[in-house]
Amino acid sequence: MLLDLSARVRDARRRDGAVAQLGERLVRNEEVRGSIPLSSTIPPPDKVFMDKSERDPTRDAAFALLTGVLDRHKPLDQALDQLASIAPRDRAAAHRIAACVLRHLGSIDVVLDMHLTKAPPAKVRHILRIGAAQALFLGAPAHAAVSTAVALTQAHGVDKFAGLVNAVLRRVTAAGGAALDDLDQPRLDTPSWLWASWGKQARAIAMAHQTEAPLDVSLMPGAAPPEAGVVLPTGSVRLPAGTDVTTLAGFAGSALWVQDAAAALPARLFGDVRGRRVLDLCAAPGGKTMQLAAAGALVTALDRDGKRLERLRQNGARLGVAVEVVTADALAWRPEQPFDAILLDAPCSATGTIRRHPEIPYLRHSRDIEDCVAMQDRLIDAAFAMLAPGGTLVYAVCSLQDEEGFGRVASACARLGLKRMALGADDVPGLPEAVTPAGDLRTHPGLWPERGGMDGFFAARLVRRTTSA
């Protein structure tokens, strides 16, 4: 028995050595030959292969997330929902790896391409990306980044490329962070159409996208900020990136909810809403609904997505606020009486939330903006029909694209006779630079770099005239 086992080990080593040699031949070319010595700290190929029964659930899940986003074009959160069977710790770690790959995808691919003579299959490319992200950005030991990536080739039916993966990642880990020194990472990690559309702010925005966003929360009136939280000038409370909101004392105690500092601004543009009937259109998941209800408004929250509205209901119950919830299409539903105020946080390209959703640049295209614009115009028309004369409409989008912000307001004012009620510095305390010359709100991730940035939002305050213009 012992002799038989030894023979099988020798056979395996001969096989793995041959695969590794093949991998070296595939990645070797005149430009890189000998320029990056293979690190002696990386275990030889026969030490990095794992039996399929020893699959790593974290890297397996990260691979599933990447294929879900890049190959099947699913949002990262939706891909994550399909991994409900794995342990929460593995889910969180997999999300961190996949998000890191997506955040730095352009730079990672450039580094990998330095060591490839031709494009590998998509599965292999994703495996290489996972290994490189761990080594270059997440601080994983070189041997772990290489060995777990090689194991993924076996787990996902591309083991004939194991030697290639081993050889490329040994070179990447040997170079380390120096491989990134001469790269313009913000530019590489931003699709050209987005970079061009952001104009003079493009570099500041793209720089902010390089790091994970902090956790922002909004507080119920009179609630104390959680420990380690920093109160921002606008009133939101900021905690370090990676903070689990469910561990905060105020979460269980019905004192707070998750909401980016920029996302908390549009609902405040109404001023005092106590006792006023306010319609929150496209309300789910409900952060702005909670704001309005906590401020004393009589809120109707409308959305056509019943599943997302359930989360709104749960938050309302947890916080102890009363909200009328309506599951309906905003284009078709009409109230018995018009509303004093309407908040329309319209569906959009969501390019303002790339810090939190790094898959967005790879799920959106410039042609998508036209579809968003058409829907936004229809929703503004619907909101106008439900707004009382003299009532206030706050139109908002979490988009950095001018067509979805300034363009829609200009069109609505011309089409419907709405009047812009210009914002002043007092409407956005501590953030006067977010008020545009026209009197609208425009935030972007490059603002407050010393505090950790913020999401990109546009908002305008509009009034329905009491008489015809």
C-alpha cells in the first residue's frame, strides 16, 4: 500500500511539473523573458494543487460572483443573493474579493497582459484576476494567492491551464506592488465613455472609486451617534468601510438606518414637512421614506417592486414610523387627492454609486442613458399630475450623467411650466460647493476627499405654479 501511494505521488509530480513547464512556455515571450524572476518563496506546482474535495468556498464564491457580473451581466448584489447556502463569513470575503477585482479591473488586466502572449479563456482570465487582486490589493501572501488560484482551475474544469495560472501569478506576485507604479490606475479602471462624460471632474471621481466607500447612517431625531461614528456637517454619521451595521447598538435600538451622506440630502430640500402629505415615488428600499416619516411627514411610499417594498416595511417597523405603503406602477397609479410634496428619486444609470457598486461600469453603456432619460421624463410627468398647485417636487437621481440631471429638469420646466426654486448654501449645510450656479444640487465622489467622499447625486427643487405661466 505504501509503495503504491508513493508511485502515485511520483506520477502526480511528473504530471504537474509538465503542466507547469507548459504554462511557462505559454507566458514566456521576448519582452518579459527573465525580466521578473520567479519567486523562490512560491511553492512548486506539485505543492499548490488541491484535491477537488478541498475546494475553497471563498474563492469559489468570488469566481461565481465575477462570472455572474462579467459573463451573465447581473448586479453584484443579485449574484450574491444566489450564494445564500454558503457561510456568511465566506460570502463577505467573496464579495470583498470580487468587488476588488471589479474596482481595479483595468489595472489588473494590464498587469496580467504583461505576462500573456494571447488572451486566455474567460474562466481562466477570471481566475487570474482573483489571484492578482488578492496579491496586489488585498494583502494576501504570495503562496496563498497562487495556490488558491491554481486550485480554482481544477474546481472549474480548466485544469489544463493550471500551469499557466501558476506561472503568471508567480511573476505577478514576485513583482508585487511595483507592477502598478507606472500605471494610471484611475484612468485604466474607468471605461472611456464614462471618463469623457464626467469632463473636468473625471479624475477626481475616478480617484474616489479606487477605495471602498465608508458606511454612512442617518439617525432618528434625538438619537446618539454610534461609537466610532463621525458626525458630518450635513448631519449624517460616518463609520469606517466594512462596518457591519447590524452590530451597531443604534440599529437594534431603532435609532438609525443605512444611507449615504449624499443620498440623505434630497429629502431635506423640502424644509419643514411636519403634517404635510408627501409622496415618495420609486421609494424602495426606503431610506428617504424613513427620513420624511421621522421628520413628521404623512408619507405614502410607492414602488412597483413588492420584494423591495418589504424591506421598506421592515425598516419602518424597526424604526417605529408610520408609512402608507403602495405597491403600484407610478405611471398608472393616481391618488384620490393631490400631494403637497413629491419626492421622485427616479430610476437611473446609478453611475453615482460606483464606489458601492463597482460592477456598474461593466453593466452600463452609453446607449442605456437614452432609455433612462425616456423613463425619467414619463415619471416626472406622472409626478406633476399628482402634485397640488403650489406643491413642491424634488427630482433626484443617483447619476453623474448630465442628461439624467440638468437635462431632465430643463426639459420638465419647458414642458410642464414647473418653476425651479433655487437652492442656497443654507439648504446644504457644510457643503456649499454642491450647489450649482443654477441652484440645483450636484454631488460627486470626489467631494470631501479628506472625509472619504460621497455618492454622486443630482437633485432639483421644483414648484408647480398656481396659475398658468
